[in-house]
Amino acid sequence: MHVWKFGGTSVGKPERMHSIRNLITSDDTRKIVVLSALSGTTNALLAIGESLKANDDGEANAKIDTLKAHYDSFINELYKSAEGKAAGQQVVENEFSFIRSLTGIKPFTVKQEKELVAEGELLSTQIFQAYLVEEGVTSALLPALEFMRIDADNEPEIHYTEEKLAEILPSHADTQIIVTQGFICRNPRGEVDNLKRGGSDYTASLIGGAIRAEEIQIWTDIDGMHNNDPRIVKNTFPVRELTFDEAAELAYFGAKILHPSTITPARMFGVPVRLKNTMEPSAPGTLIADRPGAPATSSEVFKAVAAKDGITALYIHSTRMLNAYGFLRRIFEIFEKYKTPVDMITTSEVSVSVTIDNTERIQEITDELNTFCTLEEPDFDQTIICIVGNFSADNQGVAVRVFNAMQNIPIRMISYGGTESNLSLLVHSRYKAEALNALNDGLFSV
Ligand code: ADP
Ligand code: ASP
Ligand code: MG
């Protein structure tokens, strides 16, 4: 069985839904088809939520009207038959009457906001399922809320998904196409929740891992993982193959094509992930897998670059660190206590610099560090530039080429040697575009 995920732009226009109907029925592989919300919908729902939080029902209703009008014309174009249009209209009426009902709930809380934002995927999947029915494609719609769950730390419970799908799927054994929602899940309180922005990729990978799929395919609007951020750099090109480690680093460090955690379940169960372009299905895309016997890193020295914004750097000093052991443990226990992941670390004999991307608990963290260390002012608005490639110890000249490319850009931190496939640099976000372009010219131009 395959898991195929289609992102917002891939379902965002009626003609795109027509193409993905053709794509998913073009071979006889059984598929779980994971859909995102139509492009723009999640943002629109969040904007409605903002108006409701601000108690501006008038503004919220106006935004709901605009969104509803978009869906009315969408279904009008999507379906051919009167029955199809009526089925689509029913879905839209039901979901928008739920959305409308949220305007009456005061105060508008996080719980309601999560229910509101889940409507995007609930709409897209029901609209698509009704379209498959109209087209005579045998398919079933499985509610993701019945098998996707996160724990108290917001981590998906893949074993729960595995158990639930093992219960549910046998009753659909003869169904070739099974449609479900990306992104949405329940939390331990049974409420509607989600896997954070871009989370439909993660849903696909969690399902793929849970059912030990033959392959997970992420269908989007670009022909695979590019060697650099195509939104910022011209002349990027698709990378044909990546190892799980390489792809995980790129996704975690900002390659928007994949939700940061997508690779984890796929790697855990050895399920290959293929990135494909809905607009150009014949393009080979990118295959992410560990080939048996192949080295953990690839043959090219430089493979790709990605950048992650919103980083804060903390600079921790203590003369007590000199020749001491247990000091680093004390520091990292504090980050653990406040559930704050550390991304980059560099150390000298008397100091440690770390970066975090979640500053929610920064006050408590710095208060506790201050009890046994001296802290410099943190640097906000930093960007981690992650360079992925084959940096094995006997590969000479890697650092020289990176630093030559970066010669005009101030670097705040450098991390190299943590793995053989990653070199990370910290720069102020104002230098991000310049750094990505300079690295493209210095590392990839032929
Ligand atoms: P979807 O809606 O299908 O999930 P996304 O917008 O989340 O699509 O991801 C695809 C986009 O990711 C591309 O259009 C591209 O602009 C952006 N992107 C950023 N970095 C990369 C990269 N290294 N390779 C490919 N795409 C990237
Ligand atoms: N619709 C959600 C979002 O826009 C999830 C996704 O598209 O992956 O973030
Ligand atoms: Mg996405």
C-alpha cells in the first residue's frame, strides 16, 4: 500500500482536483490519500479566529462570507452533475454552519480555534470524496480524528495510529482509494488538535510508518527538494536522492517542502519518501531512502542548503566550567526541565553558546542559568543556515569552500562535526538571503 499526500496548491483549484483524481487512479496500487486544506484556507480560518478572539463578530462574519463564496464557486466548477453539485453544496453548508456556530461561543478559546482551523481539511476531503463518488471511483473517507492522536507533549502517538488503523483498514480491504485528512488529530483530552502548520506531510509519514507502507509520496507544487530555497535563490535545482539523515536535517532546518518532523516515522520504519510535483507528474522528483549498503552520506560533497528563522542564541559563561565535569549536564537539564529543544551548540573552555527556537520559557531558563552562570544578552532574530552534504573527516576543503562563500557575511556561531552530513552556521536574519545566495554561488555553481 502507498500513502500519497497532496498539499494545498495540489487541491487548491477544481482542475487540480481533476488531475489528482487521474493521478491516484493511474495505476492499481492501493492508496491512502492524505489531503491538506485548499491553499489559503488555513490562513483564512486563522484570520477568522483572530477576529473572534478580538470579539469582532462583524469582521469574523465578513471573512466567513468571503471564504464561503470561494467554496461555492469551487464546487460549482468541480462537479459536472447536478447530484455532484448538490453533494458538494451539502458539505459546504454543513461545515460553514459549524464555522458560523463558533461565532456564538464566548470567550473564543484555543479549543475553538483548533476546531475552526480543522475545518480546512474536513472541507477538502469531503469535497474530494464527493467528487470521486461522482466520477465512479471506489473510495472511502476515513476520519483522521479516529486514528491520529498526540500526547501531552504534543507528540504524535504512532502506536495508537498503528493499532487503530489495524482495526479500521480490514473493513475497507476491497477499497482501492482511501481518503483522509492531513494535519488534524485529537489531543489527550479528546479535543480536536493539529500537528502544527504544514502538518499534513507529517500525517502522511505517520500513516506510512504505522501501516509499513511501501512508499510515501508527498505531492506538491515543485519538482522535489531543491538544493537551496527557491523562494530566495534563483537557479536552484532538484536533488534526485537524499538519505533519511540528509532530508531530516533539511526539513528540520527550514526546507518548507517538508514539515520538520516528516522524516522521523519514515526513517523509523524504513519507508521511502518520494517528493513529486502535481503540476509535472512525469518529473522524477526526489527519492528519500537509505539504500542498503550505501554510505550514510552521498557522493557529492555539497548537496543542499536550508535556513531556519526565528532562532535565539544564548551565551552562557562560567569560570567554574574550567576543567570541571557535570557542568554541561547542569545546563542541559534546565532546557530539559522547560521542554525547550536546543538546536546548535558551541563550546569553549569557559562558555557554551546554544540556540533555541522556542522562547516561551526563556525567562525561567535564564533565571535558572543565572544562579550558577553569567549570561550575555541573548541575540534574537537569528537564522540557522544548514549545509548538507558528505563532510566525512577525510573530505578536505569543505570548511574552506563554505567560509570563502561566506567571506562577506558575519557569522555568529559555527557547528561542524556533529554528523558527517551537516555544517550549520548562525547569522543574523538580515543576512539570510545574502548568505543563501552566496552559498549557492560558492558551493553549487559549475
Ligand atoms: P504544500 O502546500 O504542497 O505542502 P508547501 O508550500 O508547504 O507545499 O511546500 C512547497 C514549497 O516549499 C515550494 O513551493 C517552495 O517554495 C518551498 N521550498 C522551500 N525550500 C525548498 C526546497 N529546498 N526545495 C523545494 N521547495 C522548497
Ligand atoms: N493546512 C495546514 C496548513 O496550512 C496543513 C498543511 O497544509 O500541511 O498548515
Ligand atoms: Mg506544506
